[in-house]
Amino acid sequence: MSRASGGREALPDEVFVRAMEQCPDPVLITDTRLDWPGPTVLFVNAAFEAMSGHRRDEIIGQSPRLLQGPRTERSVLRRLRRQLEAGEDFTGETVNYRRNGEEYQLEWRITALRDEQGRTTHYLSIQRDVTERRRERQRVRDYEREQRRRLRLLTLLHRAAVLAHDARDDNRDDVLVRFAALLPTCLREPARAAARIVYNGRAYPCPGFQPQPPLHRQPLPTLLPEDGFIELVPRRGSGGGQRPPEGDELDILNAVQEVLRLYLICVETEQAQRNGQALIGLIRRLSTDRRAAVEQKCAVLLEQASRCLGADLAVVARRQAGQWTVLHGHPASHLPVATALDVSPLLPPGCGAVEDLQAASSCAWSQAPRHWRLAHGEEGPALQAGLQAPILVQGEVEGYLAFFCTRAHCAGWCAMDAESLQLLAQWVGDQWAEAEYEARSREQREALSHVYRISLLGELTSGLAHELNQPLSAIIAYADAAAEQLEGARATPGEVRRLLDKLIAQAQRASTVMQRVRAFARRDPGRPREACRTPAELVAEIRELIDIELDRGGAALRLDLPDVLPAVQVDAVQIQQVLLNLIRNAVDAMRENAADQPRGVTVSATVDGAGDVVFSVCDTGPGMSEAVRANLFVPFYTTKPDGMGLGLPISQSIIEAHGGRLWAGEPDAGSCLCFQLPAARVNPCTQ
């Protein structure tokens, strides 16, 4: 059989069959039955076999429903039937299944084949596997969506970064409010939500925020011990529903929150670094101040560290006789409250675990800093936050240093602040240990100094006897004269009064000498250790003892002690011991002088460039050899046949204990020993 059209040569039917068979697109021909079980497959070509995986003998005689499955769209099939029943061609897409169960995206067109009378005899379906094309199209859509997401993300991150970059320390609250206004723009419909940020116990809402059950909440961890959070709530009347952020909305929200978190960490770190630097500078200044007592330094430490850390109340407590005693409190008006911190009724019931964030301060004796929220006290202001560290002395907890906030929204403290506080507590412990060591050293030094003074007075016994013999002889002479006049009845009241006045004056002279000796020899733990003295006063109070030494060696004394010199805050007896020892050494150094060579001792005082007072004791002797100079302050080294070698080492320890130094000068002739003492802070000062 052959076919002809318009008088042209007819083509054999085999040509049409080969055309269908060799068509590169899958071809399927069915009958026209649309009711169940559907049309019957009458023909498929090789391309269809390749696409579906079904052999020709498996599919012919079956319904095309064999190719359908769970994801085949029923709505598309219903539309296909309506159009075919209406005599229309059909074009559509759906999911079909290969013989091995694999899905593929099918695009197909069905055309009715009609006879000469126009009746539909068969349906011709030209099909294509568009799975890859569909995937490519989806990839393009995904790429475009990702690009839009990235653009939104970059835009919001840029806004967040600019906001954080332009922020200053003094406008952190404003920055947090502006970040809260930025958070809803992370959503595809920003108008449907409002946001707030809760940080350091304080809320920062965006404009228009009203409390609602949250759409979304997530933590905002920073360096502070208590995490904050961000919260999104639906805006009233927005009509946006209760849908929480999801997908790319959540990704963008997390990215913006990370910028916020890094900003807050940066602010906290910079603040903690500034605090640490300020506190280290404070420790350095206090450590170099040799004049202030430990109590004064602790008071300054509390005041300035409280200002640096933004604390309202500061306490230094120490264990004394088994009890915790508050030594210092700042401000002073809060000291009774600070003292009450160690009273057991103030503690919450069951207090004991330092890990409990509601524990009061007295529960926190540990060997590491603790920072947490504190329970409200029963007395005084409520303690909203606290930061404290133990004070260790010789490895034992002897006290604690603590700072508290009484404001509802105080500045948060982080672990770096805890490290700074630990450094302060360590410094206080070192000061306590140093004070204890200094007290023991002072006792030992005073005992040794007392022994040396007694030894020195023993060597001055002959001079003291001579010094006392003169007033005693005069007293006897005046008493005899008065007795003779009274016996001879020649005395007038005026003459007797004159003799008695002279007798009293000589008795007072002898008494003064003995008072000086007793004061020099006395070891009285109850007397004030330090008093203000001018250089001239220090020398005048031991002038009798100095004269005894000078008479012993036949030396003359020259004093150069101007009245304008500042006073010194010293233990007068100890400094006078040093002066007397240096004068005695100067007299001994001139024993070998020739008879015609002068023997003189000069005691002078000046003020150096730092404002301190420098004493000098110089002689006209032969000077010191290099060996003597090298061993000058070595204990038990002496050039005297009967010397102990302790005078200068003891003198050196006394001067250093007063914050000064003792050294050998280099005069043109003779020897010169000098010592420097810090000038008193208040001049003139009262004894």
C-alpha cells in the first residue's frame, strides 16, 4: 500500500513506519479508549524504549498508566482527558517512572489521528525526557534566589557593620536600640514583626515593640556571665501570621546577630582591657609609694578600683581570730552595710555552694574569682551583682576583695575583669605578707639595735662619769657655800636664793644628761615609732652624747644644719643611733692623725633633687682603703681591735627600713658617710 498527496508520487507505508521507528523523539500510539483501564498502547519506537526502560513487547498491549506513579500529577491527567474529549490537542508535563522505578520529568504532546471522515482513530504522543532541562532550570532559579539572599545578607551585614563600627563607648544603649530596629528587616516581610534585645539584664526594644508571645527567641552569648537574647514578636495588625523565621530568613538573622555579638564582645573586651590597664597602673603607683601604710593603700585601692569597675560598694575583709572582719569599705558611708555582709542572718537559707548563682558573698571562700548575681540582702541596699576574689597569704585564704553593684542595671563584668580583680587581690595579699615580714624584721632590728646601743653606752661610761661629775661637784660646792653662810648668820635671803638657783641648775643639768642616756638606751614597745623631727632637732637631742665622743677623741664638731630644711618622719632614737655611730666611727678614724693635724667632725644636712633630706658625717682622717670600702656593710667585718663589725650593717638596715639608703661618699680628704631619708609629707609636722 502506498500514499499519494496532490498528484505527487505516493510513498510506501514502510517509509512512514521507518520514520516513526527512527524518530529521535520517543513516540507512542494508542487507541482512543479513555475510560478505565485507559487506552491500549499499539506502537512505541526505539527512542521510547530507551527513555522508559520498557521493551516493546512489555509495553504494547498495556495502558500508558503503567508508566505512572505516586508523584504523577493527577490534575495534569484530568486536564489531558478533558482536552482529548473536547477534540483538542494536549501539551503538558508530569512525572513518569522508568522500568527500574526511577523518576523522570516528562514533557509530551498528544494529537488525534483522524480518518477521511474526521473521526479520531488513534492518539499520537510525542514525548521528551526534560529531567535535565528541568534540573537546569531549577538550578538557575536556585542560583537567582541565592544571589538575592546574598544581596540581602550583604546589605544587612553592611548596615550592621557600619552601625557597630561607628559606635562609641558612650552610646552603646543607642546602638542596641538601632540593632533591634535592624533585626526585623532580616525577614522577607519586615513589617510583620518587631524585635528587642535583652543584654546585661536590660531590654532594648525597637520602636513599636509591644510584648507578645514571641515568634522567635535565640540566646545572645557574650563575655558576660549571663547570656542575653534577641526576640522577635508579631506586630499587631500586621496580618503576617505567626510564622517564625525560617530558611534564609534564619540564616540572615543569625549573621546579623553574630555582628551584634562581636560588637558587644569587642566593647566588653576593650572596657576590660582599659580596666585592667588602669588597675595595673594603680598597683604600680601604690607599689612605688614607700611612705604610705598598707591601710592607706587599701583605702586608695578600693576608691579608685570601684570607679574603674563601675562598682557601688567595695569591701576588703580579713580573717582575724577565726572571724571575718571588714577592714575597709568604700564608700565610707556604706561601711556598716559592708560589715553586715558577714552577719549570718543576712545570708539566704541553705547558703553553701559557690556555684549557686543566688549565693551571697559570704559563701564564696574559694581560690578563684567568682562573679555572679547576688541575692537581695536583708539590710542596706540590694546587691544586684558582685565580683570578688580571695586574698592569699602564704598560700592560705586570709581575706577577700569584693566589689558590688546596687543599681538595677550596672555595667556587666566579664572573665577579664575577674582576672584583673585576682591581680588586685594578689597584690593585697603581697602587701599583707610584706607588712607581716616587716613587723617581724622591725622587732628583730629593734632588739639588735637596743643591744648595740647598750654596748655603745657601756663604752661611753667613762665619758658619762666625767659629764656627770661636773654638775655633781658644782652641786656639792654650792651646797657647802650655802651651809657656811647659814651657819655664820651672814647670809641674806638674796644670796641664799642665788646659791640655791645655781644648785638647782646643776642638778637639772645632771638630770638632763641621765634623761638623754635613758631615752637612748630604752627599748619601749609602747612608744610611738615615728615622729617628725628636723635635722637640727635630731642632733640637739643627743648633743651631750656626741660631746662625750668628741672629748674622748679630742675632736671638734662643726654643724651645718640650716633651719629651712624639711622635717623627716622617723623613729628618732634609731636615727640618732645611726648619727652617733657614724660620729663615733669618724672619731676613731682620726686616732692616727699627727699631733699637728686637725681632728674635726662635720655633721651636715641638705636637700637633694627629689626633695629628700641627705645627712653627711665627714672626718679629717686618712680616708678608707679599697678593701674597707668594699666590706663596709658586711656584718662582723671590722678594722678595730675591739669592734664587733655590726655598727654599719645595723645602721644600714635602720636607714633602709625608713625608705632611705646609706652609702660612703668620696670626699677630697678624709672619709664621709651619707644617708638619705624621705622628707615628711607635711612640713612642719607636729609630734
